Amino acid sequence: ERDRAVIRKHAKVRVEGRTTGSTVRTELGVGERVPETVEIEAFPDEVYREAPELREYRYIHRENRTYVVDPRERMVIEEID
């Protein structure tokens, strides 16, 4: 839960106000593979400083959800509101 709070605090601040104009399906589920056309981003440095165990993970943000992604598999491992 602490890691979720760190992600909520820092990751959403970075992406607010950005739009992609894409018509691609925006919701994903845990265990789903992220399409190659979707850019997976590194978390802001603050996330890695406060939750170093997340270093190996990346994220995508769609609408009001943040998805933690294993970049090696492009697999969603966690969904955060």
C-alpha cells in the first residue's frame, strides 16, 4: 500500500493535462500485455527514491488509472486508481 501511495503522489502529477488523441482502448487489466504501440514510461525519480523496489518497473497512465508494467514482458502487474 505504501508503494501505491508513492505512485499516486508522483506519477499522476507528471501526466495530468496530457492527451494522446488516440482511439485505442484505454483500459487494461492485470495480466494483460501492453500493445507495442503504447509508450511505457519510467516513473519519476521521486518514485524510485521513495520506493526503490519499483526500479525494475515502468508505467502507463490512461484516463484516471495508472498501470504498473513489467517492461520485459510488457505485462500489467498492478492497476492503481
